Amino acid sequence: MIGSGIFVIPASLAIYGSLSLLGWLFSSLGAVLLAIVFGNLSKLVPAANGGPYAYTKVSFGAFPAFLVAWSYWISVWTANAAITVALVGYLGVFFPVLDSNPVLAVVTGLAFIWFFTWVNTQSIKTVGFVQLATTLLKMIPIICVGFFGLFYISEATYFPEFNPSGTSDFSALTAVVTLTFFAFLGLESATIPSDSVEDAQKTIKKATFIGTFIAILLYVVSSYVIMRMIPTETLMHSNAPFADAAALLWGDSARYLVAIGAIVSTMGALNGWLLIQGQMPMAAAQDQLFPKIFKKTNSKGAPAIGIFLSSLLVSVLMILNYSKGMVAAFTFMIMLSTLATILPYLLSTGSFALLVRKENKKNKILKYTIALLAFCFSIWIVIGCGLEVTLWGAALLLAGVPFYFLVQKK
């Protein structure tokens, strides 16, 4: 979960003022509901490799499962494009030319995409080691800015307006919840490579719950601190909000240290999501719902061709959107990625409700209530994505339907 989102989202949220804190609370509640859903699904269907795709297939059949796999795959490679943009943004702290030269920025982003594409063609243990190391390192700048920043804040420090965006409070809240929820995407990712996880029935549920609550704590505290430290007008145009906050706390040298942490974090996120962008279509291809090319593995067991094809799409999307400017491009891509994730969340929630119905336990009403609330929250996110992003998402989803029928015909 902790990747590029938290390091750039404060800039995207600046226009909504202190209302964005309320948005964080709502998106955190939605994340908890979905964590409960996925945590229980991993226990109900422990052998289902592919996460949301596998749960949908168990409850609804092949075609809905294909739509989930296709939609989730779209979400992953659009997220990787957003993560790469954030990575280049923080590199701009050390190399300011990246902020003023879009061509050089794109080339730099492409270099990182293809380096980690190569990493993911190695064994899953190698990928896991890189992920563990970057996860430990990337929490340092968030904890430092969030914790020590609390001591910086006083009654004399800046406090933004509640909603300076010029839109109604509900419209602004909907937009904020949609933006902040991007930072929680990935809460389900432990369910996807389930056949590579020891004691999956217990480990996945525990990882999902603990990971979500750690992320909530770090996100809310650090966002509050940055909002109180940096004026809205400055924050709106910041490519590296955490680095700017660190400079206020400890001087310019700290800005560079935090930027290093953010770079490590975004690299770790890119590495992890590149793993997922190969695993999800491979699971669908093994069930004969995706083209067979996605299930081909190399000598180390990695779905190298699937990862390569996905990285091509990541590269194209990043190139096409970089002309919008760093923050605008990041905001558009996280909206698109969030929207594409919602269909898998909706159908996974429906699958959870159907599987609960078959249980002989007393707490069914509570589980049904959680499923309903998670479903309603997901619909709210769709509304928050807006018309342009929704049309893009619909077009990309429909583009996959011919592939389904072509594969089924073969």
C-alpha cells in the first residue's frame, strides 16, 4: 500500500484544505471494510490463486471473472505509470532539470520501469527480498515527518480553510475520498499470489489487517502534519511535499534525506506492482480466460512475457500523460487506477456475501452488513472519479471483451 500515493497526494489534496482530513477518515473506514472482506475471503477460499479474480470465478463464473482480471490488470499498469511519475518527481529534488525537461523526465521514468521489469523476471524470492528491504526503508521518512512534525505544530502555525475549492462540501469530500483511497490500493494484494504463501489461510488475513491499520496511522498523521506546515498555495505546486516539510523541520539537508526515502518507497511500490501485473493475468490465463501467452513462464518461474507486455502499456500511458505536468498527470492516473480497481472490489464483496450465506455460523448479519457497507463505499468511489475518468475506464474495460470471446472460441 505505502508507495507513491502518500508522498504526492498531499499536493493533490491541497486545493480542498482541511476538509481533506475528513476525506482521509472516510477512505480509511472504507479500507478497513474492504480489508475485512478480503481477509475473510482468504480464509473462505484459501487455495484461490489470483485474489479478486479467483473469488469472482468461484461465485459468479467465467465471464465476470475475466472482467475482474482485465479491470484489475488495467488498474495495476495505470498505477505503475502513476508511481513512476511520482518517482521522477522526487528525483527532481536532486536533479532539478527533471522538473523542467519533460523529455528527460520520461526517459528517466522508462529506465526505472524496465529495470524493475527485469527484476521481476527473476525468482519470486528475489522480488520478495527487494520488496521487504524497500518496505522497511520507505517507512522512515513518513514516520520522521509525521512524528517530529507534530512537535512543530502549534496554534501559531498555518491552518488551511475547510474547503477553498469552490465546490460544495459533499462534492469536495467525494473527490478527496477518491484521491486518498488510491493510497490504500493494494490492501488485497496479499491474496493474489496465494499459492506462493506459506500457511495462506492465516498469513494472508493477518497481513491484510495489520498492513491496513499501519497504513491508516501513517497516512492520517503525516497528511495532517504536512497540511499544517506548508501553506495551501505552496503545497498545490509541490512535487515533493514530504521533502519540503523535512526542510522546514531540519533544513535543506533533511530535504534530501527524505527525498531518498521517498525514492526508495516509490521504487519498492513499482517493484511490487510489477510482480502483481504478471501474476494476475497469469492466473486468468491458466484458467483459459486470458490469452495463453500470459501464462508462459521463464526458467525461473516468472511470467516474463506478461510482465513485458504490461510494462509496454505502462510506458505508453506515462508518455501520453506527462505533458499535463507532474501533479496533474499523477492525479489523472491515480483516478483511473482507482476506478479500474473498483469492479474487482464490487464483485469480491458480492462473492463474500454469497460465500457467507453457505456458512453455518451465527455472525452472518454482521458479515452481510460489512459487505453492504463495503459495496456502497465502492459505488461512492466510482461517482468520485468523474465523467472523464469513468469514460476512459469504461472504454478500457470494453476493449477487453473481444479478447474473452476470442480465447473462448479457441
